[in-house]
Amino acid sequence: MNKYTDLKNKKILVLGFSTTGIAAAKYFNKKGANVFVSENSEKSDKNEDLLKEINSLGIKIEFGGHSDEFISGAEFCILSPSIPFEAEVLKKLKEKNIEYFSDIEYVSKLEGNKMIVVTGTNGKTTTTALISHVLSQKFNAPYCGNIGISPLEYLDKGVDYYIIEASSFQLYYSPSISPKFGVFCNITPDHILWHKTFENYFESKAKMFKNMDENSYAVLNYDDELLHKLGEKLKAKTYYFSMQDRNKKNCTYFESGKIYYHDEKIVDAKDLQIVGPHNMQNVMSAVIVAKLLGLDNKTIKNALKSFKAIEHRLEYIRTIDGTDYYNDSKATNPEASIVAINSFKNKKVVLIAGGRDKKTSLKDFINAVKEKISKVVLIGEATNRFKTELAKSGYMNIVNSKTLEEAVDIASLDKPEVVLLSPACASFDMFESYEKRGEAFKNYVLSKK
């Protein structure tokens, strides 16, 4: 027994009354620990029922700051990944020599050899769900992590593999994590305000792979130069997937509309229910993991064919008068929107974009729009910058809209083949989350006659 497993009557601190924090509080409470939850924001009436449940379990909770009473004497601390690394409370923990880390790090200390961790800038959620879907044909392999379920919820429940989506924030707070499989989808600039530099952002994600040993597997995007170079430095057995290179050793590749593992054809892209080159990359990474864990080609193929797009991620909604409507509300940065735009070849596409501007470069986004989008309908705070930058480039087929519903109506007027909501921005100017934005889009499209 050690301090991570011998928890009875030990004081465990949980920072943040969030999905992670609530799962951690319940788990450690069940293990007999004295759990203290400390939340920096003020108490909200929205959490009343949840608070009653937490209080009934004997878990102590405070709002509006982090007191010494709650912090002092803790064995260790599980923290919500959104807490900035410069936060004063973390300085307090260091002064008191209290170790702090993510829920993912905690699970890795107990069952790291059962972890398949997926990271990257875009495509993490789909890849995580896809790997879980395929492996679940043979194993107990639930998805969890940044996808919205803490892996703590599956501890002690006979899991064969934890399929974990990991954000850069979670990995930053997971200093020794070393999973059985690490999957790195891609890397482009994101969350720079939090990490300060792109180099820091990349290092947060790359650290996991550098921790892995010869008994683990790294699954990397060969077409991404940074990931290709990372793979050359790892101790882990490294397997690449590629849309371009069929000859690379250990490479799953895409050729003539089909996905291959070495020289074995696995599936035809036309038989899949997900679209776009990025989703072919997601499929290839799932194929590698499945093959290495012993699944046969027929089982893999049938699982891939039955997989549907994750909500808000290039999700097909319906067709009205020949126009297909796609909800890609999760595209909260320009790079994610470029991926969606590039998924529709030789089609007339109207794009709905805008929201809270992340102030990143629009150069590549604008190039993609000019090449493939017939009209752009802009919403939200980002409207002026997006319109100005597009106009500077010579792209003038732009319309402003005050609401998302009005944007859908405007986009539909031209009777395009596709109306695509892929905002390239955060949602917080008009909606409380990208999920709420996506739901509003879907509900309106589904209500149209």
C-alpha cells in the first residue's frame, strides 16, 4: 500500500467544483478519505441539487477562495485542468509541499498499463470515441477524460483499457504519465494565452510520449513534421499513420479511397459514416491500436462502418431541398474549421463562422475559404476582423448576421449543396458553450419545413 491507494481517513484536497472535481470527490470519499473540495468562484444556485448530494456524503466544500483550513495537511491534491499554472493556490501548495496533479495522472499511477491516451489539437474526441468503439468489440474499453467523463469513474470496475482524451491542460498537470498507448493526432497553435508559447503547448503534449518506455506504443501522424521528428526520439515502439506515405515502416496509409495497414486493405472510405481527410487520419490511428491489440480485420472493418460522427464534430444533421446541413460547432479555432472546409471537395458550400475571436492568424483559414467556400455568413464578436481580413484578401461574398438562426436562413438562400457551421471561434459571446451553439443550430435546422 502507498499514499495513493491507502486512503482511509486521509485528507485529500480537490481543487475545482467541476466534472473532474466532482468525480474525484466522490471516488476518494468512497475510498474512505476525508475529502475537501475548494472552489475559487462563488456559489451558484444552479448547483443546488449537486451540493445537497455532496454534503450528504460528508464531503466538505468551500466557495469563493482557497482557505488554509482546506489546504493544510492534505496528502495530495487533484485539480481541475482549467486552473492556470500561475494560480496563487498552486504556489500555496508548493510552499506546503503538497503534491498536485490531474485525475489522469492519478489513474496512471494505478493502472497506466491499461491507458490509451489520445491527444492533439484537433480530432481528439472523434479518435477517442472511435478507438473505444472498435476496441469494445473485444474489450471493456470505455472512453473518458476530456471527452466529459473522468477516468476515476471507471476505476475498480474491471476495465480492460481506458480510452482517454487528454487536453494540453490535463497533460501539463500529469508530469509522470506513461500510458500503454499514446496517440498524437496533430499539432497546431492553440491555447497560447494559457501556455504562453507554442513551444510550451507542444511540450505539454509531447511530455507523455517522452515518458513512455520500450513496452509501450506511440501512434503518430507521419504527415505532421513535428510529430514525425518527435517519433524519432522516443523509446516507445513507434507506429505512424499517413495520408501520403505508403512505404514508411509500420505505417497505416490512405490510397485510392481505401485505408491499409501495411499491405492489408482494412476498409473503403465510401463505406464509412464519417467524412473528410482528418477523419481518415482518425480511422488510421484507431486501426493501428486495434491491430496491435489483436483484433482481426473483419471485426475492425465492421466496427468502423458502424461508427457515427460525434455530436458537434462535422455532424450531419439533415438534408433540405438538396442542401446538406453539418454541425461543426466544436471547431473553435481556424485550424479546426480548415479541416471541416477541406472535407467537402467539389461542392458548393456556404460557411457560417464567427463567435469570440481567439486572435490567431487567419491566413490559412482565408486561403481555404477562397478556394472552397461560395459564401461566408458571419456572426458574433469576430465579425469585423474576419470580414476585414477576408476583404483584404479579395474575398467579398460575405454577409453579416445578428443571430445564428438568421445565419442559417441566409446561408440557405443560395440553395448550396452544403451549409456548414464551423465557427473558427469560441462560443462565449453568444452561447455558454460550443455544445449550446451546436444544439441551437441543430434545433433550428430540424425545425425548418
